[in-house]
Amino acid sequence: MHFDIATAMTVTSLLTFGVGASLTFATWRYPSNLRAAMRIWVGGVFLQALALLAIGAFGFAPASVLIVVFNTVYALAYAEMGRALNRFAGRRNGLMPLVLVAAVALISFLLAAMWNEPRWRIALNCVPLAALQCAVALPILRTRASLRAAGYLTGILFLACAALTLGRSVVEILGPTLVPADTNMAIRNVVLVSSAILPILGTIGFMLMCGDRLNDDLARLAMRDPLTGVYNRRTLAGLAERAIDAATRDNIPLALLAVDVDHFKRVNDQLGHDVGDDALCALVTLMEESLKPDQTLSRIGGEEFAVLLPNNSEADACLVAERLRRHVERTPVLIDGRPLQLRVSIGVAALTPAMDDLGALLRDADRALYSAKRAGRNRVVAASKMVRAPVHMLRRDTSA
């Protein structure tokens, strides 16, 4: 049965155009950080469709012109896909892909215009084309630490394209003396069709990668306070539950700091809530500067924060709290170029055998915090050093 490669490429081109059009509409549903990479990828898909259409046009236009158009546009399609993946991965694009596209265009033009020898044109063009296909796979496979099934699928598909392209180059170099003409033609058709279909499958893999990234971003947003970027109360509860279980099981200490900004209401009332928001963000930066990586900062209220301190006794936690308090006191924050002095009160509580959840630990830290407020603010108070009293009593006359 005769296989009409021109018809097959025309059909594949229309299918690829359809995929590109569908992706164009799909990009609007994604956030801007993903949309930019997706639009570049869509451009690569349309370029690939245009290249395949050039093959389908053989017999309707001069072959030498179509050969140059096909090879150049096909190479440019892979360069754009590589650029999209670099954008997706947050990497800069180098000049090498453009150099490879220029090499493909030059080889195609020179050999089509000056030396009409398809065998060597194909053999030479396949090398930079394979390099471009590898350049699409590399930005994906470099991120092995965060690579998922969709990333592996996409990277492997483009490496398969590169292997097929290099295989075709080898077949052409071996020539008709080692590879029969019928076998050579069959290999050409298989490589051409596979090289047309595999990028479509790679496009599906790229969309799955975008979906994974979107889900990760949504999960991250659910864990973080939208203003300051630190963990929110819900995330603190999960982290504290695991930390309490570990401390109870392994008999290691655990402490919690309750941190509140002194007189923060005055900042909002006198300078405005926008300045107040900027001040909270600057305060978070100051606090993170005085904490170690395993000391987890969370925002649990308007201007109230909590710090989970694994493997810290109450005495250790008091030292951490005092270091944090002094750092805030001694470092004015700059808001619109103006210095703003903030101070914090801190309550310290340590896990005891009677406690089994974050609520109990936070209540003790909260009592100590409001004891610090009643004692004059800008100080650290440990729960074990204060007289037990209902927390609602400690909160009287301690506004901000």
C-alpha cells in the first residue's frame, strides 16, 4: 500500500493547528507567571504546524523553497519550545538555539541552491535539529529534585525526537551501499511521522507540567499568609501537631513564642493601613533575620505572630525571644523612605506533659504575652514565671 507522506503531513499540520488553537484559549485560565511560558509554547506549536504544512505543499511550490522553509521553521519551532521551558523554569535563554536555527537555515539554503543532494542535506541538518530537540528536554530534566511524571514524560519524548533525528542522520551518512533504498525510504517516513507526532504528545506533557505547577502554587497559597508570606495559622496547626507528637514520643523539649506588635493600632490610625501592611512585612523580615531555619514563624492574627521552636526548652526559648525583641527594637524599618520604630511584646511557653495540642501551648504563650503587655510592653515574659490567671483578665487594658 502506498503511503502518501504529503497527505499525512497535511493532516498532521491541521491537527497541530487545532492543538495550538485549543491551547491559546486554555492559557487564559492560568495565572500570568505560567501564561507567558504557555504563549511561547503555543507559538512553537503553530510554527511546527506551518513547517508540516510546507511538506504537504510539495508539488505545489518549488521544492528548493519548501525545503528551506520547512527546515528553518521546524528548527525555530523547537527553539521556541525550549525558550518556553526556560521561561517555565525561571532560566535565561542563551543564543545557542538561534545559532542552531541559523545553521539549519544556512545548510538548507546552500545545499538546496548549490548542491542538490538530499542525502547530505538531511544528514547535516539533522545534527543541529537534534541539538535543538535536546535543548527542549534539558530545562526539564535539570530540575530533577522537583521533577514529576509529566516532566519525565515531556523530557523523554523530546529526547526520543533527538534520537530519531540523529538515527536518520546516520542512515543518510551510511548511504545506499549499506542501507537499501526501500529501507531508507521507510526509515525517512517513520522518522518524519514520529517527529511530527511526538511534539504533540510533548505538548500534552507540558500542559500537565503547567497543571502541576498551578496546583503547587495553590497549595502554597493555602499554606501562607497572603500579606507577609509566612505560614498562616492553619499551617502552624499542622506543623505544631507533628512537632508535639515528636516531642512527646522522643522526650525532647518544644517551645512556642507568641509575638505581638506594641501600639500597632496607632500606626494604622495615624499613618494608614497601607503603611501598616508595609510595616508588618518589614517586621517579618526583621524577625526572620533573628531566627534559625528550623524556627517556624507564622502569622496567627492581625499583628500577632507565633514562632514554633523545636528542641528548645523554655529557657532556650526566652533567649531566642530576647534576641528577636532586641533586633526589632534596635532596627527601625523604612516605609517609603521614612524610618518607623516598632517594638514587640513576647510570651514564651514550653510543652508540658499535660498539653496535647497547639491550643494548650498557645494559651500559655498568650497568657504570658498579655502579662508582658500589662507589665509595660517591649519585653519577654515566660509562662512559668507568671501567676496563673484567666486570659480574659490579662487582656484588660492591654490594647495593642
